[in-house]
Amino acid sequence: MLDQNNAGFENKLLAKIKDSKMSPKPRWRFLLTDSFVWFAGLIALLIGAAAISVMIYLFKFNDWEIYDQTKKSFLEFFILTLPYFWIVFLALFVFILSYYLKHTKKGYRYSEILIIGASIILSVILGTVLYATGCGEKLDNIIGSRTPYYDQVINRHVDMWSQPHEGRLSGLVVDKSSDEQFILVDRENQAWIVNTENSKLYGGAVVIIYQPIRLTGKETGEHTFRADRILPLNAGRGFFLRLNIPDSTQ
Amino acid sequence: MNILDYSIDDIEKLTDAELVKLSLKNQDSFVYLVDRYKGKLSSYIKRLTNANNEDAEDILQEVFIKVYLNLNDFDKNLKFSSWIYRITHNQVISGHRKLKARPEGYAVNLDDQLANSLASEIDIKGQVDHNILQEQINLVLNKLEPKYRDVLVLKFLEEQSYQEISDILKKPLGTVASLMNKAKREFKTEFEKQNLKI
């Protein structure tokens, strides 16, 4: 019990509290801080999950079945087509999510490894759900249509499919003069005359004006290309749909 | 209920959490919490720092002001003692630079039971004369890295459980256990070094 003979400290403290008109900070301030931590964590989770959904989308259309067309080994092809941008992006947001989880009221009770592991698992689960709802495709289209350096940094498939001298060409069909020839505009807005005399359609590809496609075949001259295979272009559609169509082809 | 509605016996029976609730309604109730913890925390501050009585009292006052201002942040799922020790620990760390300049040496004497408990746990009992055991323990603790000293002080001198130490230092239980093992080893090594010097 309070010993009045030895209560100098308590009395001095209470006097200081009263003189300075101190009062406990309101509960809502702490709730607000806690809520902010959770909210920031949730945002990081959503962004990380969105990155996962785009990665799944890109992986789905990674052309595993035709990697030999690229004249690279499977390992080279795999390394070349890894979505590095999204991996770095995901790592950043997993780190941010882990940071906020660690700074929740009881976050300190869990080890770093557990928290990082949980952040990755949560991002993958939510990312898979987002992918299943079509979020990955939508995001890729939006980012492709608006982001600079998309073809070099974000989706390196575009770059891989823009090597006509190696037999790979992609772009937007802008004119179809006959069943055996059409005009395609590549990522640099260059128009190509594509000969499709001996070509085959794969993966449900259709040659329709203002639709992006990919071709394998051979560069036969200046801006002319003989197509062997015509393939649909899924990941990166947004990027090609933003191309300015040259007047000469319209 | 107001604190004035309680008898002295009733107040003694109140839990810390109940006193927190009462302190939020009535400032005067806070003195009972202060009374419960000032002795323990004063010793803890002196064990962690080289503070003299005056400095320790200043730190203690800052601690209790912080506790009072943050009463609404007290999580009832946590032991109040863990929460107040955490605030004290953080306050000591934030004022560490100021205190570091002072001569080394702990101002608090260990009682025999605590000294023996630590000596027996670390298996150093019998290696040194009982009369100089306390002095040696203080000396060795002072030589240890703060992260090792913190866990040893909390476990053996403040008699906190591993879970409480985890809540005070805001570290996972596994990390506390691992720190404790390393701290015991470091303590023993340093203790033997010091012993050789005698």
C-alpha cells in the first residue's frame, strides 16, 4: 500500500502531471496509428498480389512450347523471359508488407522469416485469386498502354519478339490486302509487308486489322517478312494497341 | 467506481489493469500504480545504466509520465508489468548516451538469492568466494554487450519469464531463448576471465 512517509516521489509526480495539465492521450489516436499500420500493410499486400497476378499472366503466355523457335536452350529461354521487373516489384512490396506486419501490436512475437514467409504466401494466394478474376490481364494491358520502357523493362517478351533478323516479329495488323499478305506495324512504328503464303495459324491466332500478333519466319528484305507461324499476342496487347498507325498504312 | 470508493485492502487486491482503468477516470489513482512499480523500476534502471539515485529518479519520472500519457495504449492482453518494463527499457535506451559518460558501476546491490540464482544457472557457483560473488556479477554484467546484459538482467535480476522478456524487448520468443543461451556463455567466459585477474 502507499506509504505516506515515503510517498515523496508519487506526490511530486502527481503534482507535475497536474501542474502541466497532462492527460492520457485519447484512445482513438492509438487506434488510428494501429489502423494505419494495418491499412498500409493491406495496400502493400494488394500491390504485391497484383504483381503476382501479372506474373502468372506473363508466365502463362511464356511460349514454353515454342521456345526452340528462339534458337536458345530452355535454360537461356527461361532466364531471358523471367519477369525481372515484377520479381523486384514483388520483393519490394513483400518487404513493405513484412515491415508493417512486424510493426503491428503483436508483430514482434514472430520471427522475420515467418513474417516474410507469411507475406509471400499471402501475396501468392491473393495474387492467384486476382489472376483468376482477370486482374493480371487487365493490369498488363493498362501498364502496357501507358508505361514507358514497357517493352524493354516490364515485359521483355516484346523485345524478344521484336527481332526480325532472328525470325521473330510482333506488332499490330494494320492492313490486310489479301489472304496471303498483310501489313504489320512493329513496336518502332515501322510497317512490314508480311507474306503468309505458307504460314500456319497457331493458338487460335486470327489476322484481324488492329489486332496484335506474333510471327515466326524470315526477314526476306527491307521491311518484308515471310511468316511460317502466326501466333496470338496476349501479354503486351496494351503496348501494341497504343501504337500510332503511320499515315501511309491507313 | 471511483478510487475513493475503495478501502485500502480493496486497492491492494485490484489488478494492474483495474488500476489503469481507474487512473483513466481519476488522476489520483495513478499514484497506486506508481507505488507498485517505482521500487522495481528504479532498480531496473540502475541495473541497466550507471545512473546515480538522482538520475535514476529523473528517468523514473519520465517513465511514469510516459506511462500516464499512454495509458489508453495499454493492451489488456499483455501483462501490465511487461508493458511498463518495455517503456522503461526504451526510456533507458533513449537516454543512454547521456548516461554513458558516467563512471561505470552498478548502484544496486544484488540480494543473495538473485546472485545465487544467476550463479547456479550459469554454473559458476563455487568458483568464487561468496562474498565477492555479487561484486563479480555486477562487474561481469557491465562488461557484456547490452543485448546480452538485457536478457540476463530481466531473467535473473528482475525475475521475468521468457514470454515477459519477449514482450518487454519486443523480440520473438525464439530469439530471446537464443540470446539467453549466448548471454550465459558470454557471462561465463567473462566471469572466468575476471576471476583469473583476482
